[in-house]
Amino acid sequence: MSSSTIVYADERLASYNFGEEHPFGPARYSAFYDEFIARGLNQRCIIGRAVIAERSSIELFHKTAYIKRVIEASKTGAGYLDQGDTPAVKDIYEAAVLVVGSVLDGVDKLVKGECQRAFIPIAGLHHASRDSAAGFCVFNDCGIAIEACTMQAVIQQRVSASSMTAASPSRLCVVDTTSGASLMSISTPTMATASSTPSKRIRT
């Protein structure tokens, strides 16, 4: 297993923002990237590219009607995706699926043993519920990742209950870029136990 860390330092993630004057603006990514380069961390990590999530992945957590509403609102950039907290800015759907896709790609690389740690600087959009945005969060990448991990764990258990070993664990960490709190930490190969602990799954 690789001992490396992958960091999704891709400026396309900065597209997930609500305008220059909004608290969740494009400067969030710039602040991260400038410090990332200043500390020379780009020389010590694998640089990951942002990945677009398939709609089927979004549907693991979110309701179809809500996804359709986001797609339509993203075309016009008018109104809100909740009760007045999360603006429906133009192209927000395309930006949000980049966040989700990058998180899922990090999970996939961890499961395959291609890295031990994965970091996505614009992620942890945990306020969104299954049928609504909230707190500037359009799609709940944490919830989607947990659903994906649970589904994968069930498949693995069905294929071979003895396939999981006690190899060195890997980890994905999603951090709330507002508070700095760790929102989700997924380790492998113990990920297979997720299906046996449904109480820990996100239900909003």
C-alpha cells in the first residue's frame, strides 16, 4: 500500500462559491492554495484533479426531485435552494458535482490502496439534507460518501467475507472550511464494518 497523501489542489473546485461578496466566496480556495504552495506541500503530495460525480452518485443520498430543482435553478441563477440561506447561483450544479466527485474519487483511491490520506479543500458540505440545501451546502458530499462506502461494504461482504485484512489503515478526512472541524473520517480496510453500524450513517 502506498504511504502517500493526495490533495485535490484543483482550481476548478473554486467554482463552488456564491460570489465575491458572499462569505462562501472564491477566496476560500485561493487562501488554501496560496498557503499550500508557500509551505511547499505541493512537493510532498500527489496532486489530484477534481472529478465530476455521476448523477447516480448524487442520488445515493439526495432525492430525485431535489436534484432536478438544483439543475433547473443552476441554469438561471435566480432564487434560493432553501428558505433563503443558499443562493441558486448560475452553474452551481456543475460546481457541486465537482466537489462530490472529488470526495468519491478520494474514497475510491483509499479503498484501492493508492494512497493513505486524501484531502479535498472545498468539501464537507454537511448541512444539506436529502431534499434541500442548507447553510451554503447544495449537495451533502459527506452523506453521499457514506452511502457509497456502505454500499461498497455490503458488496464486498457478499463477495467474500474473508477478503478484508488487517492491513495498514488509510484515511479520508473532510473538514468544515468554516470552523476547521473534522466532519468525516473514513478508514480502510475496516470500512467493511460500516454496514453493520447503520446508526452512524447520516440521516438529515
